[in-house]
Amino acid sequence: MTDTAKTESAASSADQPSGTMEHLDPALLDIGDNVRDDAALSKAFIANIAENGVLVPITGVRDPERPEVIRVRNGQRRTLAAREVGLSSVPVYVLPSSAVDASQETIDRIVHQIVTNDQKRDLTDAQRARGIQQMIDAGISVTKVAKRLSVAKDAVKAAHTAAQSATAMDALASGQLSLVEAAAITEFEDVPGALERLMSSAGRGWFEHTVAQLRQERATAQVRAQAARVYTDKGFTVLEQRPESWDAACIPLHHLVTGEGDEADDNAVTNPAHWAVLLSEDTALCDVETGDVVDEGIVDWETEDEPDAEPAEGLRHANSVTETAVFVPDYYCLDYHAAGLTPQSWFARQAGMADTDTGEAVDLDDEASETARQQAAIERAETEKRERRKVLALNKLGDAALNVRREFVKKLLARKAPPKGAAMFIADCLSRDSFLLTNHNALDTTAALLGVDSGQAVAKLVADLPANGDGRAEVITLALVLGALESRTPKDAWRNNADGWGHHVGSGEYLRWLARNDYPLAPVEEVVTKAKDADDVYQQYLADAVKE
């Protein structure tokens, strides 16, 4: 049976008719029937034919009864695109008709069309990236590569970036990452734990959120390193972690007293050699030009987002300051004797520094009460610090998510027609919340989402619409609503996850609508929608930080 199959196969190959290569006018080719009933010519495909012509010859069959008619058997899309871009000549491999009747002709045509489409293997993203890199290495610019290949410039840049990294190319070749994702991981190859986080989020919708968070964490680490350098240059020891509670070799400043018995403060920190610092992240108002910290009491907050407003006498304009991440020191004494200080008695006992064999009478009740009071104060202070750290962390996550979200909304609003369900959403929001569009900054946010610089520019977008521009007008109407809701969804929206009061449309409703339109919510945004708890998100944030 095997020998018979081989013989039949060989005979079949030998019996295939020979054709001729001809250059013909695509307008004169007969498209005829095709199993591909929708040519689906994309802009990129048409642009490619315009740029490069028809590179793979079209296959045609000469009509036996009308020899002047060449019927396209394979290459329908190439023929149509060539006609559209005005090519006068295309390469065609012309076969004679070998069918004995119309039925056989139909069978031959369908076999040819299905086999030539099915039995081919597309380039992998890794192969495509290497090819693009070889073109760039050969001296062609990114812009020209994009034009020759009829692909977006961003795709060429991504391929070029990914090709520089063995890690990215391995992940691309194995199918773990898309081309854009592979390019993104090259930013973080030297960041401990980053690749693991990126790989785990790849293809799951929140990859862009992870990238945004890692960029923010990197920026924070750079600010911390700069702050630490200031203290190390002065001779301080900079601590990476908070010391143990009762570490006699590293005593918190507020657990020390002066020779006069007063609680020690920053004035006691005179010789850096005797001190260590633990830098804690916080926020402060800083001058937008100099970066100097500014007392919020001298800012006229009535001028916020009012660039032309005059601040009250003695105050400065709100737009002249910005909230900035800063690192503040907590001091720890490494040698309290040399510093001329003494540990508080209760701390000394807890740390095992007090002499318990002196025979002096000790009021155990008073001692226990003082210890309990001090411990409660420590726990209260630590709880407040933890809450502050949580707020800072989730605000950073909120800020990172905000940038990703706005990019998504910009793409949503670049469409010619609104997404399904948009009209219902607009009607619901405006009927319930008549003041929605008058929110502070609503129009400015809308302008940013539409890619223009002002509310007046938004109005011009509407005025310039053609008579048949109803679809785009609906998109701009959606932009007005989304811009207003986006302005209500700052980085700390997670702190107020109520769905709105009365007729007020809240951030939770806004984010849920985006999610229904394929936006992948970040964990901190899921706090706003009540899908997750803020403490759980913070714990995951801490767990991710441990990996780094």
C-alpha cells in the first residue's frame, strides 16, 4: 500500500502542467470564484502593495475557450490591491487548464486555493524581530523600515529594542511574550524580581499596569538613592531596614534623653559618626522650579488650577508648587555614650540594659503601667506609620494606573464610532448627574483625552465635523462624559470607593464601564470598584517589593 501511495504521488507531481511567467495588467485579470469570499483588504496590505508591488506572483489559469482570459486562481487580494493602487503590471504564473469538465475545474480551483492558504507557516515574532534588526543593521532607518514593511513605526521600534536582548528574544521565541511585551522587559532586566512579575502578568491584561508600576518604583528608588547619598556623604550610616524594637546598639532618637533628662530631639544629632538614619518615604509640597520644600500654609489654594488668578498678599500661587515624593530621616543612635545621651529607663529594661541585681526596690505595678503605656504609644505610632505607608503606596499605584487608563481611553476615543453601549451610558450619566460636565477640570481632561490642548479646541473638533459625522460626534460626546468622570478619579480614588451619593456618578461606575469595554483594571482600581480590599492590595505591593 505504501509503494502504491508513493507511486501515485510521484505520478501526480509529474503530471502537473507547466506554466509561463507573464506580466499582465491586473485590471484585465478575471477574479472568478474564490473560497475566500471576503478579500478583507486592510490599509496595511494596500500600503504594502503600493510600496513594494506584488512580490509573490499571482497564479492564474488560461480559459481554454477564451485564451485571452486569465482567471485568478490564487492571488485575489493581491490583484484587488494592485488595481486599487493603480499598478499597470503584476507578475502572473499562468497555467493551462487541465480540467476535463467544469466540475473538475471547480475541484482543482478549490484544492489550489485551500492548500496554498493552509499549508504555509507565518513568521514568528522572533523571526520578524531579527529580520527587522538585520534591516536596521544594514543601514536603513526605523522610519524607512516601517514604510517598506507597511507596519507601524512603534512595531519596528519594539522589534529593534527586543532584538538587543537575549532574554527578550528567548521569551518571544517561546511564545511567552508578544513583541511589545518583549520590548518592554528590556527596561527592567537589571531590576531584581521585575522579570518574574512581568512574565506572570504577560498576556493577562494587566501587563501595562505592571510596567507602569515598575517604572514608578524605579523612579522612587532613584529618589531614595539620591537622598541616601546626602546622608552618607555627611558620614551617617544609612539603614536598609528598620532595626529590631529593643536593639541596644541602634536606639531610636525618641527613646533617648539628654543629660538634663529631656527627651532628645534632632538637635542632639551632632556627630554623624554616632548616628544611623532610616529613610521613610513621604510627600511634601515643593517649588516646581527649584524643588525646595514649601510650607503649605503660604499657598493660596483658591488659585489652584486658575493660572490667571492673583494669590492673596503674602501667599504664593497654587500652581507654583507640586506634591513631590521626599524621604525623611528617622535617627538611630549607634553609640549613645559618645553622643552624650542616655536610654529611657523603660527602654533600657526592655532591651536588657538595666542592672537587675542592684537590690533597689522597684514598684512593679508602676513599672508595668509605664511599660504598657510606652508599648501602646509605640504600637499606635507604628500603626499610624503603616497607614501612612499604605496611603503612599496605593497612591503611587493609583498614579501608575491613571496613566495606563488614560492611554486606553485615548485609544477608545480615537474611533470613528463609539463602542457598543456608549449611548446608554451617556444617557444614564447625564440624566442622573446634571452637573457632571461642569465639574472642575472636566473639560481640560476631555481635551487631553482627545489629544487637543483646550476646551476651545474640543469645540472646534465638533465644529469641523462633516455633515455625515454623527458617529464621531457621538464619540466626542462620550469624551465629554469620560473626561468629567476621569477628573473625578484621581490617584487616591481608592480612598473613597462609594459609588456616588444621590444622583452623583462615582468613579466605581466609571471604571466598571471601562472594564466592560475591555480595559484591564489594576488591583488598586479594583479597590474603587469594591472588587478588592485596600489592605490586600497593599500586602501584595509589599510582597512584590520583597522580590526586588
